[in-house]
Amino acid sequence: MDKFEYEGIWWLPDEPEKQVSGTLRFTPNEGAILDLIGSFKDIKEINKMLELEIILGISSNGKNITLHKCFETKSNVSVPGLLTSSFYANEVFVGAHFQKSEDIKFRELSIRYSYLDEWVNISGFNIQYPDKKEVVIKYKQPEPIQASIGEDCKIFIDIQATYPVHSIVQKEAGVKQETYIRIKHSIEKSLDGYWDIMHRIKNFLSLWITEPVYPLAIIGITEANKQTINDELYNQPVEIYYHSPEISKAPKTLYPHDMLFTFKDISDRFEILLKNWFEKANTLGPVYDLYFGTLYNPRMYLQHQFLSLIQAIEVYHRRKFVGKYLSNDDYEPIYEKFKKFIKELDIEPSFKEALESKLKYGNEHSLRRRLKDLFENRNSSF
């Protein structure tokens, strides 16, 4: 999600011959803005603001670019009649041309999340100092770690590396590794089909790391980008960008010992925990939302944080223990007797309404009881 700027030519899929020069700028905080020296419309349509599904382009350095879900933000005409216009794009795909929204499909996505390197903490480096004037650095790329969350979807932890550049005058050499989560489907899926999985993995990591986690880079593999190089089929990776202002915030420094658990703590049951996380998502969805809504909103008032977390505990208890002395059907006749008794009391009407309201859910456990149940059964599985 690093910022970038590309100069190039741009056109619409159904009018490839009508090309316009312009500059595409992207920052996570502001999103993607395309400034055109020209326009996709005639001067007589100057007051019409366009909404375009796809804008295609090629940068001055040869990159194919697709802008998706675009709308015109401004249009201007100057003497002697040169049109200029600007578009905002919701999504940017660098490395591929998609002619329509239905074509935007991927076989796999690789996502680099914040703090993922620290959480996984797997290194391929072996550094030795045989003597004072010698250093030996060996690097072997670690094998991917695989987990299945369904019949047609697998999750991988990949360690990717960039290797040294050789120069006629070698003054430095370095190897850098980065950790990615790769989502792979048996068939190509739309990008929308990946968002939910990405979101759940992000929350899964946030739970263990105890800090908000964000995607820092997204790279996709699509059949639409298949090409033959040296008689071998090759899928050029596609970089995916979208407006995400929280990414621009500088993350705090974290180390493995700052986290609740790291990958090494759960490595022997990583697949089980990840699969359970996805299987329980529908049942525990409200609990996830309340907890992570608090985690990702640190500016929330402390009282609101407390209320959200208490509500999350109550919802979790309802899903796990039910938490009722009597069923609603069995309690209904008892509640009717309560209401009848309250109506006969010689007290203010507003007090009667308050009593009825308090007793309406009198068959349910109190917060004290729910907390006690959770502490007493904290080692039981859901």
C-alpha cells in the first residue's frame, strides 16, 4: 500500500482508440486519483459527471493498469477549449487489464499484514562470525506452512525473499525476507469472494497480537494475466490497491513477547484453530464485531469500550450457555402474574412501567451469573 505515481495513457474498454494522457496518484490515505489532460467526453457534455466501471491504462514504464469503480470528481474547460478531468477510483490493479468487472477474478491472493513477521518469527538466516575479519551469512527460504479451512480453500504462510543485486563494483549485498498469508482457491474467485476471508484472518491475527492488524500489500494471481516466457506458462503478479487511511498510521514496535500468543505457541494446532475460527464466525459474529470494533477504535471513550466488551461477553455467554432460568414460553405466564400484581400496587404509573420493564427478562441470568459461568468453565471448548 505504498504511495505511487504513474504517468501514462488512459482509455475506456469500449473505446480503445480514444486515448488520453494523464497521471495516476495513489496514497493509502487519499486513495487513487487520475488527473487527465483531456477527457473521455465531448465539450458539450462538460456538465455531465461520469461514473465508469473500468478505466484502462498503460504507464510510461510499461505497466498495465486497471482502475475499477471510478467516478468523475471534477471537469474543466479552458480557452481555447482544452478539457481536463479527474477521476477517483475505488480499486487499482497494477499489472493487468480487466475489460469488465466480471473479469476481475483471482486464483490466489497473498497479503502482507502488519506485525505478521513478528508473529510468525520464522527466519531463514544463519549468520556466523568465524573470526574478526569474516562474516558468513547463509540464507535458506523456509517452506510454506499450509492449513485448510474448507474443501476449496487453503491458507498458506509464505516466507518470501529478495536476493542481492550483483554489481561490477560490489559495495553491499543483502537479503530481505517478508511474511505473507496466501489464500488459494481451487477455482478463480472474484475479489469480493476474498474480502471476507481476508477480514477474518486479520481479526484472527489481531486476537493473538492484541493490536490492530492491517493489510500492507496485496498481490493476486489471475488466469487473465497468463503468458508464456521461455516456453513456460507464467502468471504475472497483480498488485492491488484501495483506499485505506488507517494503513498510513505508523505502527508501534512490537516483539513476540509483547503478544498474547505467537505462531510458535500454536504451530502444532494452527490448522485446527484457524478452521475453528472460520467455522464459528457465523455463530460468534456479533462477539467478533463488538470486540474488534473496540480494538480498532482506540479513541472510543473508556466507558464505551467497557460497555462494548461487556456486551461481547454477554453475547458469547448466550451462544455458549443460553443463560436462562426458564424458557420464554415457561416464563410468560409467570411474567403475566407479575404484571397483574404490579398493576394493583398503589404506586406511580412510571414506577409500574419501570418494574414491568425490569421483570420482562427476569428469566435470564444476570451479568454476575454470566461472568461466574464463564470463569468456572473457562477451559471448556465452545
